[in-house]
Amino acid sequence: MILLRHIPFLKQVLLFSVTAFGGPQGHYGMMLKTFVNKRRDVSETELLEFNAFCNMLPGASSTQTITLIGYKRGGLSLAFLTLFIWILPASMLMGGLSFLMDYLQNKSLPLHIFLFVQPMAVGFIMFSAWRLLGISIKNTITKVILVVVAVATFIAFKTPWVFPAVIILAGIATNFSKVRIPAMTIPSKKIKWGNLFIFFLIFIVAGYTSEMATRHNWKNQKLYNLFENNYRFSSLVFGGGDVLMPMMYEQYVVRPLSKKVVEKKRDVLKMNKSDFLTGYGIVRAIPGPVFSIGSYTGGMLLRKEGNSFIQLMGCVLGTIAIFLPSALLVLFFFPVWNNLKRYAVIYRSLEGINAAVVGIMFGSIFYLLKDFFYESILENRFHGWLSLIISFITFILLHKTKIPAPIIVVSCLIIGLFY
């Protein structure tokens, strides 16, 4: 019954899940518009802190951030319910795609509807960066961090270690200040040690059973292999989907063709290149978490293993395995982080960490705009200029009006459809 009072919040999470385009950077801007400005579920400072904290962990950062919003609002049960609703639409779409691939390969998909999704996402990032600029950039050291991190992000945008590295270094930099902790009591959070125990237990058991299933040729051995692979990916990947998908490509497309695997005639999980790249492109175009690629690869890897039920199990297990580590890690470490904030070294670090997050946003803006400038100036194409205009109009609408984010998203999809 207690969860009934959270139904309006969960409805908003569902609406967010079907309109949240643009990957983690774009998602943050929509969270700011929806859960801060519109609903007041969290403050701007809290959302900034959640985002910074999640960027220091492996796994799906936007998924972890929205899970923390649910955790802050209603505890552990609401956190997992929020996670479930957030991942469901994208996972169903990507899992369903694995069943439709044979049909769709002979059809021409109207993917031009998503043509202006990236420019729109840049507008959301601009909005986020502008709003947080006044909150986090207040003195010389934070201005320096902003510039340095923005440049580092622009140069190494697709390097997996850049986000956690610049956040940690920025936190160290502001520890040289003389800022004192204000006289206030930060209540201790109960640490859920069980979450960390479950995380490591699953990691070990999944690895062991996957190896045994392969060695002894268990029935449906590839279900064990799939779960272990996806769970391991999510447990170890820093940098989000940009790093996850190359790891999957190496595991499922490149490795099965390697000399070692071919010579030993190992029956490993494999996909062909075109099928993988199709999923890679479509997951970038749909709303929701990029990690939902795990639902697609799960279905594709098992679609020739007997029947539709096994393929469906591949979609389900692929989804659970790719998202579970993110949830367990964030819900264990966040109470630890909250308790550590009572110490001066951590409190002083927050100033640099928050400035680094804003720097990452500005670096992301310049990196993504680079593509538009290349198209419009070097190639003199109308599409490039229109993309730039859509980015700035999105920013202006978010900053100056109260138009809901989903309406802006739908408008950009309509422009793409008729372009």
C-alpha cells in the first residue's frame, strides 16, 4: 500500500523511459527538466551528486542515476521498481528486434525519423550545463577544473577511463583548499552489505557454472555462457555503452573466428557482423538505456538454439545480467559514499567532483557539435546547419519555457520523419 503514493512518480519514470533519447549525456538533461524542475523529487545539487557518483562506478550510469532517484524517494523497494520500469520499454524493443531480424533484413526501415535525435540531445546537455554552471563553478579552482576537464573530455571522449579519472583528480585538486565542513549533522546511512555479497557471489558462481557448462556440454549451455558474459561486461565496464558495445563485438563477432577457438572447435556464442551492427545502430536511435543492447544480443545469440522459448530466455537473461551489477553496486556504494561525506577530505572533494561533471558536459557538447560543424562548413550541407539550429532551439525551449521534455522529443521525431 505504501507504494501506491509513488504511482505518479512511477508513471513519470515510464514516460521518461519512452522519451529519453541521446544516451547518458542527453538523459541527464531530461532528468533535470523532469525530476528536478517539474516534480521536485530531488534538488539540482542532489542530481548533480548522483550523476558524479555514478560516473565513478562501472555499469550503466544513467540507469544508476534514476535508480538512486527512486531510492532517495522511497527506499530499496522503489529503487528496484524504478529500475524495472526504466529498462522495460527499451529492453522489450531490443529483445523483440531479435525475433524480427529475418523479416526486417528484407525491408527498408524508416530510421530517418531519428535523424535529429542527436542534435536534440546536445540541446539537453546545453541546458544541463548552463543550469549547473552557477551551482558548481564559484571560484578560481573550479573554473580551472571546468576548462581542463572539458578539454580532456573533448580529446578522449571515447576513452573508457576518462570520466572516472577526471572526477577523481578533480576531487583531489580541491582537497588543497581550506574549506571547512559546515556545522551540520549528516545522518548515517545503513550500509547494505548483502548487496555487495550478492554481487560477488553471482560473479563467481556465474563464471564457474559457465565454464562447467562448456567443458561438460550441459544442455542449454549457452544460457549459462550468456549470463556470465553480460554480467561480467556490466561489472567491469567504465564509460557506458560506448565501451560496452566494442567489448560485446570482440566477444561475439571477433573471438569466435579467432585461430584458437577455431582449432579447438569450441561451441561459443557468436553473431555475424551485420546483425551486431544493426543492433548497435538501432539501440542508439531508440529511447532508454543503451545497455538494452544486452536484450538484443541475448536473443540473437540463442535464436538458432532450438526454439522461440530458448531465444526468449536469451532476451530475459541477457537483460537481467546486463543491468543487475549496476543496481547492486550503486545501492551498496551510495550509503558508503553518504557516510564518508562527514569527513573533510570527502567534503572538500565534492567541490571538485561537481565542477568536473559540468566540465564533462561542456566537453561532450563540443565533441558532438564537432560533427555538425564538419557537415555544415566543410561539406556545406543543409542538414548540418539544421542540426545546429535544432540543438540551440532545444536549449532555448528548455531554458525559457515550461514545455515538457517529451513534447520536444516528439517534435524532433516528426521533423526527422518529414525531412
